[in-house]
Amino acid sequence: MALMTPRARVSVRDTPRIPGILRALAAVGGALCVALTVGATGAAPSHATPESPQQPPGQPSLEPQQPPPAQPVPTPPAPPEPPPSESLVLTPPVAPLAPPPGPPVAADPLSIGDAAVDTTGGWLPDGVTLSPFDVSNPILSQLDPALLRAVQDAARAAQTQGVDIRVNSGWRSKGFQQRLFDNAVRNYGSVAAAAELVAGPDVSKHVTGQAVDIAPVEADMWLIANGRQFGLCQIYANEIWHFELATDQYGNCPPLLPNAAG
């Protein structure tokens, strides 16, 4: 017969409360599983579009900043076109008709106001002279033929001695001579003073083609010394350029007159 070991009596009060602790741990573990499940579900990767990594707050972004898109400049509206009007119709300008040209205005000869204005009156511009052989000009062609021949013969003889005889006045129209005389009256203040330098048209030998004025001074001096051989004489003491056919039958020239007034 086996000896029975008496069972120790365990008091409930001495037994730890294991079931209660386990229940508490189970509750905490369940809550932790739920939290882990929810977190895993929210962090699951999406197959649609990858998201950019979150930048910690306060840290500058390392990606390049894109400039904002340029704003288009508004174009001002075009001004409205004016309605058609007769005043806006452009027509080419019409040039005014030019008046017919008038007669040419001649230069003032010899600065004598209303003097003759053409060479047929016996006028030559200042500084212009003629060859004694230029008979196309009325200044020479209207001379007395005997006087013209004498001047031409003298010119040939003077040329052999190196002197060039030129003509700066010969025949003059009566109107041109009158205007020369009128100009002298204005310049010298009286008819008497003018007559000493310019003969009136009624007595001038230029009007009748019986006088010629010679240039330059070298030609004048040559004719004064040699002109009588050709019948040419100086007539007025105050005009060494004025020559006429005036020798007598002996080939002598008359005494000089003091001036054109005699």
C-alpha cells in the first residue's frame, strides 16, 4: 500500500493572476495589429502615378524652380475704318498749265537803264571786241565801206608789227545813240556836260557808220602814229579810241577837237 503524500493545499490568493495579465496583453496586441495593418495599407505603393518624395518642412527644395509662364501682351484693337466718303478718295494731282514763255529779257547793256538790248542796235557787252574782219556783225557790216576797208588795211599792217587792232564800237542805231546820250545827261547832270562826251543822235558819226572805236590802248597809239597812211585820224582830244576817215588831199589829219561838243 503506497503511502499517499498529502497534497499541498494551494490557496487561490497565492496563485498569480495570469489570466488577467494575458487578457491585457491580448488586448494590447490586438490594438497593435490593427494599427500595423492600417499603416501598411496606407503605405502600400500605388501602381497609378508615383508620388514625389515628401520634403521635410523647412528644408529648401533641391529641384530646379520652373519660371512662371509668360503672360501674353494684349494687342490693342485696330482703329475702326472710317466709312467711305468722297473726301477720302485720292486722285493724282493735276499739274497747273504753265503759261507760254514770254520774250527773253535781255541784260541791261552798259548799265544805261533802258538802253538798246540787241546787237543790231550797235551794242556790245563790256569787254567784248570784234575783229575788223568779222563782217557778220552789223557793227561792222553797217560801217561806211571805205572806212571798213581802211580799218582792215591798218589791221593787217599793225599785225606785222605785233599789234592787234580790235573794234569795240562801230555803227550804232539812232535809238541806241539816243539812250547813250540820255544816260550821259543823267550821269553828268546837264545836256551841255553830256554833249562833251557823247554826241547826240543827230550829229553822231556812229549813227551814219562813219566812226569806229578801236581797242586796246596799244592799237590806239599805233593808229594815232600811223593811221593817216590809211586815211584814219583821231578826232577828239579826249577820245584816243575814236577814229574817222578825215585826212585831206595831202594826207594830213585835221587839228584835234577838245571833245564831242567841238
